[in-house]
Amino acid sequence: MKKKIIVITGSTSGIGKAILNRFVKNNTVFAGFRNEKYKKELEELGAIPFYIDMEKSETIHQAAGFIKSKTDKIDTLMNVAGCVAAGVVEQLPVDKIRNQFEVNTFSHLDFTQKLLSLLKDGKVINISSMSSFGIFPFVAPYCASKRALDILFNAMTLESGLKVVSVKPGVIATPLWNKSIELNKDSIENCSGYEKEMKYMVQNAGKNGEKGLSVEKVVDLIVKIDGMKNPKPSYTVGKDAKVAELISKLPFCLQNKLIKTGLKAKLKFKD
């Protein structure tokens, strides 16, 4: 089997790390890292590490330049890196919401644009989320950033013919959940009037990190997509993701009623 040239951002943990472990055995893989401590580990795995910080545009430019200096084509670009901004919208600093878009949306668009010349016959696989269906209160910035990611990249497909696939997992057992608790500590601790809701969110995040769908299920799908000549533009993974997709097709008023009822029931149960 011919080796492919694969580029992966967010390759040091969670879904990105699992993808890297699966693809690095039989392909040439460029693996993005932000913390220098992972560079040696990535090299030992057989990957070609490159530094990239999704919050710093200059590193995105430098990473693209590095990759271009090493190869003249990319078979698959996998945009995986991301984070979760959570909290009550009326209380969240707008800069925090802006940064959520910077990491989850704009950085991937910027990186992809800079690598387009290498992707003429390749494809882009974005790790989106069932949250892009937009029905999850208290993680609105995350939902909106993933929805924007899907819309912008789908437009690229329509405009230029670039093959883009959005993978929308449900709750996956990864370190993302515990990281999100730490990242949103200020929003969680300073949520006047919403203490009960934030307590539930923290408890639920901890549970998700342990009992979510196996990350290997997502990787299995990505391997399958990567091998397809003409994949669909969007795939959901997990029963909860499929339910979220179905609910998103309902009228907004009915969606909101279902969500409010469900949230009240969960909060009452927690009491």
C-alpha cells in the first residue's frame, strides 16, 4: 500500500493522539504539538513533529512553511486541535468567546488556506462535534465555533471543490473534559444565579471523560473516510450525536422546550 502524507493538528492527546497512533505506522505523518515536551515522543513514534499554537497566527504561518519545505503534497489534512469555553453567555467575557472561535474555527481555516497548494488532490477531515447542531446551553461558544467551522469549510467545498469532511462525534472519553473544567474555572466559580447549573456541568464533564464513547470508534470512522474516494460531507458518531442531529431538525421553539425540560429534570434529579 502506498504511503500517504498526513498532517494532524492536536496530535498529543485525545482524538488527535489516537489518530496519530493509527496512521503513523504506514504513512508519513506531520504531527502538530504546542508543548515542547511532546516533540521527542512524536519523533520516537515515527512522526515528523511541527510546532503550532492555534492561538498564535505567526506559528500557523511558520508551521505551514515548515510542511511546505518538506513535501509538495498532502493527501489528508486532519484539523483536530480544539478547546471548550463554557459558562453563562450573559456573564462570559466577549474576549473569551472570541478566543474560542480563534482556536476552534479561524486557526483551522488559516492553516488550511496556507496549505491549499498541497491539497489539490487531497482532502480535509475536520473534527467537529455534535455540539455543532447547536442545542447545548452553557457551552454556547463551543457549539457556535464548531457550527462556524462546518459552515465555512462547507462553503470551501462548494466554491472550490476541495474535499472536506466534518466528523461530528458525540461524547467521547478523552482528557478534553477534565481540561475544560480547569480552562473554565473562572466561569464556573463566578456564575452568580447559576451555581446549580454549573455544578451539574462540572459533574457531567467528569462523567463524560470516563464513560463517553471510546475514541477508537471515532478513529475507525476516520480511517474509513480517509480511504474513500468520495466521502459524504458529514458523519456523526455515537447514539447521542445522532439524537442531537435529529433534534436539530425540529422547529427551534420545540427544540428549546425539549432542552429546557430535560435540563430541569436533570437538575432536579441531582438535588
